[in-house]
Amino acid sequence: MTRNEDQVAGLLLAAGGGRRLGGRPKALLRHRGRPLVEHAVGVLRAAGLTRVHVVLGARADAVREQAELTGYVVVENPEWEQGMGSSLRAGLDSLAGTGARAALVSLVDQPGIGAEAVARVLAGFTDEDSLVSAAYDGVRGHPVLFGAAHWAGIAASATGDRGARAYLKAHADADAVTLVECGDAARPYDIDTEADLVHLE
């Protein structure tokens, strides 16, 4: 049995334009002296994911210039303004043909979720049919792991800012989603508005 790290690819969604942050792309917000996108890919790597794809969109050229992304696969989503769903589709498309059996998806604007929570979700992987989600006091959140058998269905339902929410909800009702409690290991806040910037260090 090969290790999960070899079979699961990390997928970081970092394309948003930060509309509620006055048009500042979230990938370029500073956290601990680095662009947020650099922190976020580091978390995935620290959790044991050796292959990480990063979806960029808003000001992708500036992100490439300012963030150290050597060793990561950078995917540009020209349709990023359509919302997170388009970035999820672009990311899953980029994994086709790589041999990855699952994608572990995280969001650039959740710096309170560290390697411990990611590693717990990664440990839930069993095969291409896996659907695993972090939970916070029993409520589904990020990161999420999608086995490759689900990618086409997720891509078909990912529209606007909804990402995989509708797909996960349908499968949660059928008890097909494994929830991994992470409330003791991570804080799942988003950096969406000026008030949220207090969470950055």
C-alpha cells in the first residue's frame, strides 16, 4: 500500500480578487511576513502532500512575482471572476492524467487551518471513492478531500461561488462523506472583509 501522500494531490484555490477587501487579491495579503498564498501552500506541504497545484486568477502575474512558488504547479484560471467554482474546475482539470487518486482542496483565505487539520483529512483517504471533510464541532468545513471518482460530478456542479457545496450536501445526505473533527486543531475563519484582517499576523 503506497502512502496517502503519493496518491493525493493538494489543490489550493487562490484566485479570488478580494472584492470585499477593496479589490486586494487574497493571495497577496501578508501573513507572517509572506504572501498568504505562500503560507497556504506551505501548510499543504507540511501536512505531507508532495504534489501541490495552486490555482491563481486575480493579478496572477503579481502573485507569481511576489510569492515563492517554486516546486508547486501553478494553474491560471482565466475565468476566476466567475467565482470559486471555476477555480475548482480548473484545478481538477489540471490533475487529470497526473495519476492522483484524490485531491485535497484548501482555500487561501483560511490561515487558521494548519498542517494538523490537513493531515487529519489526508489520513481519511482510502481510494478513488473517498469523500472526506474537516468538521468544526460537527459542522462541515475545509479542507475537503475528493476521490477521483467524484471529480467529474463535482466539476459539473461547481458554479459561481458554490464550489463543491451542492455535491457534498447531496452525498452527505447519503452518509457518503466522512467527517473528521478538527475543531481542537484549527480555526476555520475566512479572510473576507477588512475586519477579518485582524487574523493576519
